Amino acid sequence: MRLRSLEGRLAVLLAFAALMGALVYIGVTSWPLPQTLKWLHTALTLDIPPPTQAGGIIICAIILLPLCWWLGHIVMEPVKRLLRALESAVASYRDGDFSISIALNRRDELGDLIRVHNELGQTLREQRQNLAQRELLLDTVVQNTPVALVLTDSSGRVAYANIAARHLFNEGRSLNGLHFGTLIENSPEALRKATEGTEDALFSVEMDGSEETFHLSQRAFRLQGRPHRLQLFRRMTRELSRQEVAAWKRVIRVVSHELNNSLAPISSLAHSGAELARRGDVQRLPGVFATIGERARHLHGFIDGYARFAKLPAPRPVAIEWQPFLDGLALHCRFQLSGEIPPQPGWFDPVQIEQVLINLIKNAHESGSAPEGVTLALHPVGHELRIEVGDRGPGMSEAVLAQALLPFYSTKRSGTGLGLALAREISEAHGGRIALANREDGGLRVTLALPLTATSA
């Protein structure tokens, strides 16, 4: 036990208190109080009886209680000063001020506590400084990114928005404190519907006389214990144009490759047939002509597939009763009907929409989803009919979502990349649109939005 420790000091004070108590008791009961009382009785004839044992104890208590209080004050005063200093430091930490240090200089356990506290304050100050620098760097990056970022709280009010978001939604003015739903209530319907959902989406809107395509990423999380929602609006028009150029380059390469693969053997076979005819070997000519015809038919079928996409006929919408249409669709593909069949008929070209749904349901099965996870749902919303095809596959990454509707883009090794692009062309020809989004509980949802009536189209 070190002497300068609290235990050492307390032991010394207790020993001093015990010694003082013994001295006071001896002074009251043995010497000098009894001798003093006896001298007063003899010299001054004062009749003061000597104290009894109980009286001696009372006199000792009267003398020792103030002494104990004084010793207790000596012991507790540094502890009380330290507690007050710690209370002030904790209050400063709570207010975000980490500049407080305790200046008491002691060599006991309280000194160790003060030293550890000051080291903690120094660490917090350094971390606060580093965090402020990182926040400044992050804010600079976020403010200058071309992606519009909007952070809203649980009431829908904007807690943070970068420069791109201010220019996109409020003509460059601040968005902080504004209700985001009220802010976009006059925006295009596609944008509002995308923000009303909770999933990532790809949508197009009319801006400044031209069509702009956006990819919306949104996530819900808790910030400082409160629910918040982060939405990222990324302009995809330039990227889509670049991807379209790349897609056309790819299709040119594919077509050129296929033409070379077919025309080269046709040319060779034609030369061989001419040589056989010159020699008079006509028995082998039917085989040569049959091979040329087979290659020509293959080439015709290949070109015809791309021609159908390029020369999509205008849709001929008619009123569609749902039950016969769904029964006919079930003959071509398997799906689970989710929800009720709408009472009002649909309004679209049955051949084109049936082909779109066959392709979408086929893609859903090829995603790796269980057969019972492939669903078809019909939802009338306002003047629109939303046909949703869902699956329980792995979904799509953001990069694939951004390019999935481009012609000739495919993640399948043997895919042509025409299925979703054809669905997009058909839906837009009907006056509707198509959107892809990952489902929160896993899988992909493809939404085909079509007008419900001829007037709304």
C-alpha cells in the first residue's frame, strides 16, 4: 500500500483519529481533567464532582465529533472537487465541447483518474477534428456530384440536399426544411410515382423540351435514432445514348459476323456447284443447292428477327376481357395470378401485349426463381392499368437495371437483347411505359403501365 494512495492517507487519518480519541479519553478520565477538578475543589472550594464513565464518554464524543468532521472534510474535499470537475466535463462532452481538461495535480488514484480523463478528452478532440475534416471532404464531394441527393426525415421534410438536387427540384434554391412531397406535387407523374415507391426505379420525364431518363435509388435507414430516407436521382440520358451507340456497334458486329458466317459458305458452295456443273457432275448438285438453301433460310430467319423489332407495327387497341386473355396466356407460360382480376376490361393490342408478357414471364422463370414464385398481378391505378410480373430470383444490379431496356443488351450468353427492348417499344407505342425494380424481399418486378381507356391513351 503506497503512502500517497487514498488508502494510505485514510489509514493515517484513522490512526490519527484513534490516537486523538485515546488521548481525549485519558485526559478526561485519568489526567489532567480529574487533577484539575481536584485542585479546583481544594484551592477554590468548588464542589465539582469528577466525571463518571458515562460522562467521560459524552465529553469525549463532544470533543471528537468536530474532529471527525474535520478529518472527513480533509478526506472528501479532493474527491468532491474532482466530482464537480468531472460533472462539468461530462456536461461539456454532452454539448459537443471536448476542449475541457482537469488541472488537478495529484499522485494518488484520483490523479490516475484525472490523467485517464484528460487522455480521453484529447482522443475525443482528435477524433472530432478528424471527423470534421472527413465531413467537410464528404460534403464537398456530395455537393459537387452530378447525382441529385435528397435526404428526408420521417415527416417527409428535406434534411439535406446537394447542389444538383436544388437545381433539379427548386431552381437552385435551398431545399432544407421543405416538404419534399409538396415540392414535387407539380412534377411529372412518372417522377412522383417513382418517389412514392420504396424500390429502385428507372423512369423518363419531359424536361426543357426533351426527354430525360433518371435512375432512382432510395434507401430507408435510421440517423441519430430517427428514421430517414435517402433518394439519389441519376441522369441516365447521356449514359443511355452512349450505351445505345455501343449497342448499335454491337449489333453491327453481330450482323456482320452472321452475314460472313452465312455468305462465305454460300459463296464457296456456289463456286463448287459451278465447277461441278462445268465438269458435268450433276449428281452432287442437289446436295450443294440444298446446303445453300439451308444457309439462306438461316440467314433469312436471323435478319427477320431484327427486322420485326425495327418494323414494329402500330398497336391496334381493343377492349379486352381479362379471363379469356389470361386463359390464352396460360397456354403459353406458367404463372401464379396475384390478387383479383379487375372488373373493367383492358384496352390494348392483345397480340403485342401477350407477346410482351410471354417474354417477361419466360425471363422470370429463367432468373432461377421457383415456378410458384413467378406471379402476374393486375392493378388499376387512376387512369392506368399496371401489369406486374414478379419473380423470386436474384434481381438485378444497378448497372444492369440502368441498361436492361437498351436494345441488344443482354446478360445471357446466348441472348439477343431484344426482349425487354421490345417490351419497352410496345408499351410506349400504347402510350404507356415499363419500369424495372428490385423487390425488397428478393427478386425482380417488371411493371407494364398501360392506359385503361382509349381516351387516356
